[in-house]
Amino acid sequence: MDRKHPYTWWNALFFLGVIAVNVLSVTLPIAGNTTGEISDRYQTFLTPAGYAFSIWSVIYLLLGGFVIYGFRSAPSSVHSVQAAGIWFILSCIANMGWLILWHYLYIELSLAAMVFLLATLIVIYRKTRNIDKPTSGQRWFVKLPFSIYLGWISVATLVNVSIVLHKNNWDGFNISESTWAVIMLCVGMLLAIMVSYPNRDRVYPLVFVWAYIAIALEHKDTDNVFITGWVTAGLLLLYSIWLLLTPGHKRYLSE
């Protein structure tokens, strides 16, 4: 192993493990349950339309690019791998753990795995944001993958929380489930702004736009969720465009 790439091979090994577990979750499937079937079993007002999960193909493609990029001998590649450090390996473990726990219907434990995955991605996101004067390779294969990955897991965590509460028949302080969904959509929108603004990251909120439109379409018969989903998605889209057009967007491109 190249001493300049202390995590490169481990990153590749654990990433392949993630792909393998994902393939098995579809082909076997694990524990006789597909991911979608379980999601349908615990349907909540935050569950998005099925097409939204196709974003995983984009995420894994980009993460594959990150892993391959780490094998380059250029200093920028070394720096990128070292920036993510062991946290990428931990994120892979959390990803695999979530899938296995979810398929075996350990829903509460799957939420714990999801939160751990979220925590690892937050660390990676912050570390990769601190890469000074990134090359084009670092922008495409380091910053972009983790903007999208963190964005999707941020939304997925909100959905997982709603599933656990629904499964355990939480009464929501006598507030309806659809109203709680509206509250969580608004909280998610604020989260998207709070995370992206310091970094002028216009990609992270776009993931929320993708998810929120899918949530609105899935619950088109529930007016408050449908309307809130579209309104928050529209606001985040405008916000992302504003980040692109304002002079400060150069910071995202140059860090």
C-alpha cells in the first residue's frame, strides 16, 4: 500500500462491501424483504414517491468516483483521501448496518445506524469543505459526492424518525401526522439553508428539492403536505439559484 494513501485500499474495500450488501438487498432479498416493501409497510406522510430513491444510483456512482480518484498519485488526491480519513470507512459500515437492520425489521436500531451515518457524513462534509483551492477533480469527485450524499441522508433521517414514531403509535401531542409532516418539511428546509449557506453550497439544498417534490407527489391527496412540499421545494430551488448567481458563490467553487 502506498504510504501516501493510508486509507485508499480500505476505502475501496468497504465501498465494495456497501455495493455488495445493496445488491444482496435486491437479489436475495435480505431477510426476504425488499427495501421498498418495508417502506410501504411503514408509510408516513414524509415517505417520498418511489422514483426518489433512484438518487442512490447517482450517489454510488459519485462515491465510486471518489474511491477511484483516491488512487491517483497527485497531491490533491492524497489530500482528499486524508481529508475524509477513517470517516468514509465508518460511513460505509453505517450504510451496511442500516440496510441489514432495516431488512430484518429492527426499525428503531436502523434509525440509530442512520443517525451514525449522518454524523460520519457531517464530519466528512466539514473536512472536505476545508480543502483549500480545490482542483476540478476535487470539486467533482470529493465535494460534489458528499454534498449530495449528506443531503439525501439528511432527508432520509427525517423520514426514518417519522417511521419510528409511526411504528410506535406516537400520538404527536394530539397533533395530526400530516401537520407533523408539514412541521418536519419546514424544519428540513431551515436545515438545508443553515448547512449550505456558510459554504455557499448550492448542491445540498437541491437534494431537498428532489425529495420534497417526491413527497408532495406521493401525498397529493393530503392538501397540507402536498402544498407544503411544493412550496418548500420552490423556495429551496430559488435559494439555490440565488447562491449560484450571487458573487459569494465563488467561495464554493474555490474552497
